[in-house]
Amino acid sequence: MRTLIIAEAGVNHNGDIDLAKQLIDVAAEAGADLVKFQTFNSDRLATHNAKKADYQTQTSDSSESQYEMLHRLELSAEMHKELMAHCAARSIRFFSTGFDVDSIDLLVDLGQDLFKIPSGEITNLPYLRHVGRLGKGVIMSTGMANMGEIEAAIEVLEQFGTPRAQITVLHCTTEYPAAMVEVNLRAMQSIQTAFGVAVGYSDHTVGIEVAIAAVALGAVVIEKHITLDRNLPGPDHKASLEPEEFKAMVAAIRNIEVALGDGIKRLTPSESRNKLVARKSLVANQAIKVGEAFTVKNITAKRPGTGISPMRWDEVIGQSALRNYREDELI
């Protein structure tokens, strides 16, 4: 199965439409399937006195509030249209996370038919109902959530019109960057087993190895932040991949997809050729005369594997030679 790879541009555009377009360019060049932004209205998303997370304070202006930061990073409806047009020109699919009901409606009006529920909205009942009523494909991140909260969110989506078969649940650790000790990647498989849903991984770790491992463990969606430069100011740049790193991750994931195969253990074409070289046959360990019995002393197993298999050892021992054998000759 082909993994859906989402390049999370998020708010790494820093409110600059030209920077946003450059992120689209590098995501397309890296081979991502979708490039994802964030759609929100700061007045509906946070109160004016909401505090920033620690990582946001460390990576952006510590004097501004979360509301001020969000207001600076908003994308207008016209900016959305401009970015969608740029995505079409670069042959990559535009995608965005709506953080409130009105933002979801904007994305619907713009023609989006797949919807991302961010980790922070998994306990927002009115929001979940609104997304559920759309009856469209849903990708839901589960950072900060326990199994009961994940179950409740899935049930709301189902109750209001989105079948479970259309829901993909992403395991996620909400920290930027996330420490390896807090990844707990096997939780992704626990979610799949518990709820019978397709699963994926939204990766906030440094590097590319965890995303690659997630694919090997069954992830069908990988989401990873992308930036032009990790040293740029902004809340998410530090936990993002630069263009060449993102390209390397995509290439590695595509290799893993091929390497996973179909699970049937069989001889490959190359192994068929190598088997005759690498396996062994029964061989005369010394000169053997016609009529002489084969014994543990006068036969052995050596390469190549073009003669009698050593698995027939017990069958051959004690039989009489039908002709003379030279040392090292195949029996």
C-alpha cells in the first residue's frame, strides 16, 4: 500500500504568502502527496490572554501572547485560493487543517474533500459533530489523548455521518520537538487493534527515522513538518525537516513500501540463481571405490548445491557406491 505523505507547512510560512509558496515548491520537489496548511481565525481559536506553550515561547517572540502570534499567522480566504492555485501549478494537492467550524466551512467552500482534525480539537464535541456531518474522509491526530478520548471522538464522527472506514487515526506526541522516549510508536498499533481503524503517524521528532519506522509498523499516513530553514523564527521550525531531509524521508518511505512486500515467504528470482552457489551437496571426502559403503568419514557436505542435498544424509549413509569417486566429487 502506498503511504500518504503529508508535508506539514502549517504556520511555517510566518504569515508570508511568498514563503508559503516556497514551502509548496519544496514539498512538491520532495515528492510529498499533500502540502498542508492551517486554517483558523484567531478570534475563534484562542482568548486574548491564552498563554503560549513552552516550545512556542522558546521559538517565537516571548513578549507576544498566543492570540497575537496566531493573528499574525492567519491565512485569509484569498490567500487560501492563491495557495491552492500554486499547488495545482506544482502538481501537489493542497490540504489544510480547520481549527474551528467556520474554518471547516471555508475549506468545504474551497472544495476540500478530506478533513484533518488536529490533536487540540479531539475533545471539542460541537466541532466533531460538524466534521462528522460532512461524511467525508477524516484524518484525526491524537496527541495528548488517551484511548477513551480517541474512542469517544470516533463514535461522535460515526454517529453524525462519517463511517469508521473513512477515518484514519494518527498517533502523535504533542511536543515540538518530541523526545524519543515519549514517542511510544507501538501505541499506533494499539489504536489500530482497539478501534479497527487505519492508522498513521504525525511526527514531531528530530530526524526521519521514526516516520520510516512507523511505515514499517503499518502507518498508511505520515505527516511531518517542512521548513526552508530550521533557524527561522516561528513556533514549529525547530521540529521541522529542511527540504533535502524531507526528500530523503520520502525516498526511504517509498523503499520501505517496496521492501515490505506481500508477506508470502518464497524464493525470489535472484535467490534461485544464488541457491546453487550458496547451498551444499553431498561430496566425497576421500576417494571411494565402487561397492564401498558411504560413511560419515568418506562423505561430507560442500558447495555447490547442484547435487544431492545434505538433508538426505541419513538416506545415503550405509548405501554402496555404484561407481568410483574422486575426492571432492559430488555424490
